[in-house]
Amino acid sequence: MLNFCLKSFAVFALVLCNSAYADTVGGFITDYRLALEEGEVSHIVDIDNDTLLMNRDDGFYTSGMRYTHKYGLRRSDGQENFGWRIGQELYTASDIKVLPQFVGPPDHPYAGWLYGGVFKESYREDGTYLRYGIDIGCIGPCAGGEWVQTQFHRLINQPLPQAWDKQVKNEFGAVLYAEFAPVRWTLGRSADVSPYFKARFGNIFTDADAGLLLRAGQLDVLPGQSTLHGFLRMDARMVGHNATLQGGYFSKNNPHTVKPKSVVGEAEIGVAWTQGAYGARISLVRRGNEIRGLPNSTGAQNFVRLQFGYTP
């Protein structure tokens, strides 16, 4: 209960930090309308997938897809983005070829999370930023995970998943989230380091993160600026609730659930590029074991993260 309260406080504390960026609710609404009328539109597609490693391993967090639509509004001291997004995340047992009767603790339950939401982002010329929003969606069969993964695997001639009938139960959910970078330290003209803090609160995910982002190359400070740089991100997450492991906060009688580890580490290394109307990022993510009782050597996973952006 203490951890749960701490995570809740962390999210709302970050959101309250928005007072440094927008003074009133009326100001927020005015800026949103102005962004819709005069802002620069961006389309962004994000893809996470372990199949992209070409090793035919498929399990745990196996797929993430998201489309983001942004309206960017330049300010004298930075930029503000308003927008919406839709996405889907898929989670399976460590081996999708295992039959349903053999899927159980401490292996990962099958789960799909389908969501959509709105957000605001505020970036400053000094490299600090605040991002926050809310996602609303559903976990369980309503997320369509079985159909999406089965059809995709038929398309790429990969083994079909066998145990989606053991996925967590349906539950509608909402997740409030925020991310804040309070400072950017420059290391000459071509390198910088930024600490950041993130938190989520809801009946699907409740957690809090702290991390460091190191970049080197031709750097950007605001979204859309020309850049070509490499980056290394290191992150530690404190977990309060994870519905992909435990089932929805209010759902009962799930086929099987497992307890999450209280702290999960993650590292990401990659390259980012933006030139004119186009942008792309490619990276390799190493996520630590998320399941208590599962050996770290079994629970840790690697996956590829891709992002493509277009600003006409």
C-alpha cells in the first residue's frame, strides 16, 4: 500500500509541475486551439518487436505498436506539442509454442493492452521538458491480441501462438502518466546527459522510473530540429502494479497470474536521425526480468525499437 501511494503521489506531483509551463486551465485550452489552427502536424509510428532480432525467439513483451498525431506550436523559449495516440501491446509466455495446459506460473501470462489517449508536451531551449497525458483502453481478449499476433505470424511464416485462451481477463482501464527532465548537462558541443523521471498511475500500470540519457553527435534540443546522434539510456523502474502480469486491478479469476519484481532495470542503445520532414530512430532494448520467482537468465529479454516520423 505504501508503494502504491508513493507512485500515485509521484504522478500527480509531476503533473502539477506543469504550472511552470502553463499558468491556467484557460491558457491550456487557448494553446490547444492555437496548436490545432497554426501548429505543425507530425505523424509518428513506433514499433517494438523481438522478432526483428531474427533469432526466432518470441515471448514476454513481444510486440508494441503505436501511432501518434502531434500538433507542434513554437514559442520564443521552446515548443509545445498537443496530440493523441493509439497503440497496442502484446505479452505472451516465454515460448509461444507451448500448449495451454503447460502455461502457468512463473511464466508470463498472455495479455494484450489496446489503448488510445491524449497528451501535452512542453520543451524548453535549455533542454528540459515535461510530458503528460492519459490513456484509456482495455486489457484482455477485448484488445485483439490473439488475432493480431496470429495473422502477423502467418504473414512472416513464424510459429503460431498456442495459448491465447489462457490470457488475462477483460478489464477497461485508464493510465495517467508523466515524464519530467529537470536539467540538461552539456559535455562540449556534441554530447549531453539528462536525468529524467517518469511515473504512471492507473488500474493497468502503476510505477515510477528514474533514468539517465546520454547522447553524442549532432544534437537537437527541440523536436523537429536536424540531428544525427547516438544515445544510451539507462533506467530503473519501481513497480506498484502491472496488469499484464497480475491481471487488471479489479478483475478476478484470471487463468494464471504472477507477482512482479519490485525493481526492473532497462537499457537502450541506438541512433536517432532527423532531416527536414523526416525522422527515424533505431535501437536495441535490454529489459530485465519482470517476474518474481523467474530466474533472471530466463526472464531478461531483448527487442528492437523502431520509430519513423514525418512532418509535412
